[in-house]
Amino acid sequence: MRAPVNPHSATMVAMQVLSAAEMQICDRVTSERYGVPSLRLMRTAAAAVAGCAREMFPRARRVTVLCGCGNNGGDGLMAARMLAAGGLQVTTLLLGSIDKLTDDASEAWRELVNPVQGLIHIVTTAEELAHHNSALATDLILDAIVGAGFKPPLRGLALAALEWVSASAAPILAVDLPSGWPADATAATVESPVFPADAVVTFTAPKPAHLFGQLTRRWHQPIVVAPIGSPGEAIVSSLNIGWAGSALALAQQPRPAAANKGNFGHVLVLGGSLGRSGAPAMAALAALRTGAGLVTAAVPAPILPIVAAVAPELMTRPLTATEDGQIAADNARPKQIEALTAGITVLAIGPGTGQSADTIKFVAGLLSATKMPAVIDADALNILARKPVLLTKLALARTLVLTPHPGEMARLAGITTAEVQANRLAIARDFAQRHGVTVVLKGWRTLIAHSDGRVVVNSTGNPGMAKGGSGDLLAGIVAAMLAQYPAQPARAVEAAVYLHGLAADLAVRKAHEHTLLATDSLRELASAFQVHMPGRNGYVWLQGLPPESLPAAPPHEGKA
């Protein structure tokens, strides 16, 4: 068995996402090639379930465990024994006949009943569930009915159990997956019946549903991956999907003692127009807060005083403005561009620019005349949507990061927003590969699609971010990370997206989803940089945050 990972280690191996079939192969290879018995894997998984039950629901004294006859049920049976041995009042319901248990689940059953640990009932028909209504008066329910190997929809006794459980007010901890949820689904929701969940613990690696699905009743409730003994060599996937949190370690590398501002790049934020000064100001401030050595905001002259007042550390450059206060085409002359971009390492262009004819000429001219990495956001995306041939040319020999919301993605791809939302993974991946760019497709589970076909899923962020300004902050954060880590652009973008959502998750602990402002998140960036991953015992929290990983809360802070 692998040793637990130090929860405060700055090193974290990239986490692959495995399909249900690949996870079965991983378990088999772990046993057959690496000599880890399947029963030991089950024991370790059960220990993780029992540990998570105690950690996530510390006040629970009565636990009801619902078990199927497969290996997922075996995990539940072993967890029931461990919780009972730990002094909790455990009631276990086996949904099915003993003779239908798999080999390892049969051993788990024998250990549970010899000697008997808690109350144990065998339920073979839907009608029998009503005889055990007392089990619904509990502090916690463990859902170990079916796991990743199950093919939906729920039927028969499992479906009846779903209706039966609905009468209980107890929280539910799902083992592997909420029963009925298809492991390989990449949609946020599914139409077939599934068990509700207030926490999920899975093992070794996430399946697609763990990152894409809204598995829990609330966005902040835990989804945890626990290592159970499979070596890294056995964890192999062809899905080419990863998790953005793996890149957090990049942002937490200590800086050299002799570092100077020149070591961390110079970001140029280009944007703004009359009446839209906030967008470039927020992008620039985010770049400063994220660690760029220098940040310059180039904005139309009429709004420069407003932007300059955002932070004394921010440098500014006035741009010639049109009569209506947008960036004039004259700024795209070769001498002006040369002076504007001298010493710049990363561009961030688009926040608040507008889409006048002059601005279109400026954006196209600037990007065509430069080769440094660029983050393209907001109006600049809509400008490039009109010039798809130009987009492909711009990506040659440079890092180009596009940060569209679904509507902007639809315009770039020439399809509807509904089509984007119905197939986010394929559309982002295909667009990134065809144009040689990195696409950050914002929304529930923001996707980072790279030009090599790899897609990384971000699991931080919350509904409070659905306000103006969030995208401007993200553009600045991405630009700053690219400026600091030019040799690792892919990981820099992934870390930036994760940090952006993580800062918002920390900020909402002190506010409310309705009242959260984008700049509230910016104030929590420092805390986001200090969050430790993975958590206790090497468990990785895909959703939610382990309490021990959080910076100390101020004394006045209420409950999360």
C-alpha cells in the first residue's frame, strides 16, 4: 500500500480521469501485476468511507448503511463493521440475497455477521423496506447500493430504496457514486433516477461524473478521491481528461531569495472604453495580485485617471480614443505598437473594449503584429469570431488563450449557445485542436482545452461568481500566471483557473452567494495561494475543501 501523501506537500501528481471500464482494469492490474489482493483494496476503500463518515459528519451517532450485492456493497459492509467497532449505532440493510454477493462482498458479509456488528437486515423485496422504517430515523445514511460498474437506470429493489430513502431527513454519503449515476456521464445532470448525496467518496481516480456532474445537493459539499493502493503505473486512461487542482502546486513554489520584478514578467492589459473602465481595471489589479512583476494598463485616454486610481502599483498608458471613447485604430500603427509592447511578456486584451470599427482594426492589428503570449477575452473574442482565418494565424508559434463564456464560444464556433452547453467537452476540445489555441470555456466546471487534445476540468467556483467582473479577473489571473511561468503555459493556465474559483469559494464563506462581488474574490487570492492539497491521509478534495487545508478563519466568521 502506498504511504499517505503529506497534506502540506507542494508536489502533486497530475490526476487522470478514468472511465468505469478503465477503473476496472486498474483494479485488476493492481491485483494481478502488482500483487495487491482485491480484498485488501476493498478494506482500504472501506476504511476511507468510514473515515470520511466520521470526518465529514462528526455529530453522527446513528448510521444506516444500504448495501447492494456487488463490490460497492462490499465496501459498505466493511465500512459498517468499522463504524460499529468504533462505537456508532449502525444498522445495515443488505438489498438482495446473500447468495448473490460477489466473492469479496461475501467475505465482507462474513466479517460483519461473525460476530454481529450492529443491527443487520436482509431485504429481498420492495415491500419489505416498509418493515425497516425505523432505520430512516438516523444521523447519516451510507449509500453503497451500486457503484461505477452499474448501468442505469435503477430498477426493482434499488429504485424502491430510492423512494424509501426520500422519507428520511438524514444526510447521505455516497460510496463511489450516488447510486444510479452513470460513471462516464459528462453532463451536469442526468434524467434517470439517482440517489441524492451530501458527500461522495471515490477511490484511486475520479470518473467523468465526479468532475462533470452535480452529484451533491449543494455545490460546496465534498467529493473526495481516496488512494487505496493502486500504483501510478496502473492508473492509465485514454480519455485525456485531467483535473485543474493538480496544477495548484505550480503557484505554490517558493520564489528564489534573490528574485526581482523582472523575473515574473510584465503584463499589458489592453481594454476599456468610455463608461467601461472597471473591466480593464479589475483585470490589471488581478494580474498584480496574482504575482506578475509588472502590470501596465493601456486604456483610452478619457478613462485613464479612473483606471490609474485602482492601485498605485499599476502603470498606465493612454491610448488615442475615438469620439465615443473607444480605442482608435491609430494605436495600431507599427511605431505605436512597438512602443506599447516594448518589454511586455504577456498581453491580456478585450475587457471592456467595445466593438467599434476602430477597435476591431486595433485588436486585429495588435495581435497580428506581436508574438508574445496573449489572453483574449470579452469583446476581443467577439472580434475574432468575425475573423476565423485570422485566429488560426495568430496562434502560430505563440501561446494563445481564449476565455469565452458559452455565448462567446457559440459565436467563435458558429453554433448556438444551446449546442455549446449540450456538448461542452467535445466543442472546446475540437476548437482548441483545430485552431491551435487553449480554450478556457467558462461555466459549471470550467474546461481548459489544450491544442494537443487534453482537457482539464476545474472544480472550484460557485454561483456567486455569476456577476459582472468575474471574467475580467480571470483574464488578469491567467495573464499573470503565464508571465511567471512561461516554460509551463498549460499548467499556468490550469492553476490560474483553479485559483480564480478557489478564491471565490473562500470569499463566499464570509459573504453570501447573492452578495458576493468579483472584487471580494480578489481579496481572497492570498488565502487561495495558501490552501494545502491534498488533504489528510492524501485524500484529494475535488469539491469542497478539507478543514485542515484552509487558512485560519477570522474570529468573527460564521459557520461555512
